[in-house]
Amino acid sequence: KHFITPDHLTNEIIDELDAQRGRLNIVELPALLNVELSHITQKCGDLVKKKKDIQLLEGELIREYYLDLVAEEINETLSEDGQFRVTELASRFSLSTEFMTNLIETRLGKQLQGRLEGGFLYTQAYISRLEAQIRGAFSAITTPTGLYSLQTQFNVPESLFSGIVENLFKEKVISGVIQGKTQLFIPTSFVNARQK
């Protein structure tokens, strides 16, 4: 029989966590360390209290640098694709959507370059392209058109679409008015043609 001190067990857990690149399910530790799960669970709880860069999430120990690696990978993929659903990212990294959202929010403007809106993460380049497309669509409208139908054509969250449209109105790029609960856009050209 072997005996292990509490401090040695803590060091062993940290070593295994680092060997797994900062993420480790604690149920794997008994086989790796030859120690009962009850002792490991207790030590993991103590470890999370002592070390601010380690957290216990759904039975897994996660180090802060692992989350930084996730953020870097998201940033690389985001720069290629321009947008991602937060739920897709959560699934890809086997994390909850709430945890992924928090990870993104705390790293935006630092490790992550993008904008979080309506459950999506976007690059500024993607938003600029989308803004140009929306500007083009509005300039082509000659009759009253519902904003909802436009928004669904662009397949973007309502909050992002509305924000872009609002900015285009403020910048006087879009000429017309939005009326009623149905959000009907009436272009100035339509009003002028009817007055003639």
C-alpha cells in the first residue's frame, strides 16, 4: 500500500491537468493517480478555492490558459468565417452556452476581436459587408416594404439588423420613414412619386 500526502496529491492533480493542456475530467484521475475518487474530489474542491486560475465546471478542472487557448482558436476560426453561433462554439468545445458566452464576453477586445450580438459572434469585417449589403438593399427599394422580410433575407438576428438600419438612418444614408408596429419602410422616392 502506498501513502500520499495531501500536498503531493494536489501537485499530482495539477501535473495531470497541465499534461492535458488545462482541461481534465476528474473521473479520469483515480486511474491516473491510483487514488480514490472521494479523495480526489475533496482535493479538487480545495484546489479550486486556492488557485484562482483553476475552476471546476461540470466535473472538469479547467485552467485559465485552456480558456485562453479556446479564445485564440475561436479568433482564428472567426477571422476565416466572419461569424459563428455561440451555441455552435459551445458544442464544438463541449462547454455550456452560458459558459461560452461568458468566456467570449470576458475576452472581447482582448484575445477575441469581434462583436457579440443576438447569440452570434461577428467580425467587424463581416458587419461592414453586411452593412453595405443592407445599404444596397434599401437604396433599391421603391415601394413600401416590411423590415421583417428584409431582416429574414439577410438571415441575421433582429438586434443586429435593427442596429445597422438605425445607424444608416442616423447617417442619412437611407431616405424614408419607418411606420407602424409592422415596421413598414416607406422610401422617400415612393412618397415623392405619389405626390406628383
